[in-house]
Amino acid sequence: MTKPPVNPKVVRVPKEIEQLFDDPPLVGDELRDSYNAVFSILAAAVKPADAIQWMYFDDVVYSTWEIQRVRKIKAAYINLLLTKVAEARFAWTTADYVRQMRLAEKIIDGKLKMEEVKPKPEPEPEDPATSLAKAYLLGLDDIEAFDKQIALFEARRNNALRELAWHCETTARKLDKASRDIIDGEFTEATK
């Protein structure tokens, strides 16, 4: 989302409605060129023909963009959790300090002396799958919230696609009827 796809075809929104698409919903480090590239790639595939198709199309682009955004945020969050899991393996607990203090106590010349506490030994390497499982358990509620957000945008996108398909079918039926009426009209005129 921070860099545009390679060589998207430029598709122009009709002038009459282009002001509706002037302000894409960007946040953080997202680039307008990247959003416009997604818009253009999808527009080249769909080729919206009227204002209604463009509006449904824009909903599909927006939902697609949001899905990409939330997936990126979810991945960053899981990586953050993995970092916390790794740091927790090296963190000292109160029990670690107490154990080390007891080990460091020595009686020298009848007096209790304290040696410097030695650093905690480095833990054994952990299997990446185990670390990932711990990260998921640590952030399960948040990860589920990300998944629900993704599902919401997928449902919105799918709804816009259904509406776009319905509109196109309706337009095709109207065009078919008008075409048949013209053909029937010409046929009627030719028989008179």
C-alpha cells in the first residue's frame, strides 16, 4: 500500500462525476498514487459505463483498499506481539531476582557480603511456531477484531459487487428491450 503496482492502465472517470472521487480515504504512509493505481487497475478490468456503475465501483475499490489496510495492520500487530513474546523470554521476574540474590550471598570473614548479581542465562531458542502460538494467544481478542473488520469490508465489497451486477443486468435487460422494440418497430413498418 505504500508503493503503487507496476504500470496500471489509466482509466478516466467521466468529468461529470470526477469530483466524487477526488479525495481517497488515505491514512498514515498510504500514497495517493497507490490508491489511484488500485482504482485504475480495477477500473480497467470493469470499465464502468455510467454514474451508478462508477459509484458501486468506487465502493468496491474503497472496500478493497480497507481490506488491504486492515490486513497490513493485523500483520504489523502480530509482529509486535512476536516481539513482546521474544522480549518476555529474556525478562527478569521477581523470582529471578530473589534467586540470584540468594545465590550471591556469601559470608566472608564472619560478615554477610553480596556479590554482584549475574545476568540471567540466555534461554534456549524457541521454535517459531511456538512463538507465533504464544503471540496469537496474547492478542487473540484483537486478532479476532481485525478478522471481523476484514469480514465486514469483504461483505461490503461483495454487496457492492452484487448491486453492480444487478444494475448491469437491469441495464442489459433495458437495452435488450429497447433493441427489440426498435427491431420490432422496423419489422412492423416494413410489413405495412
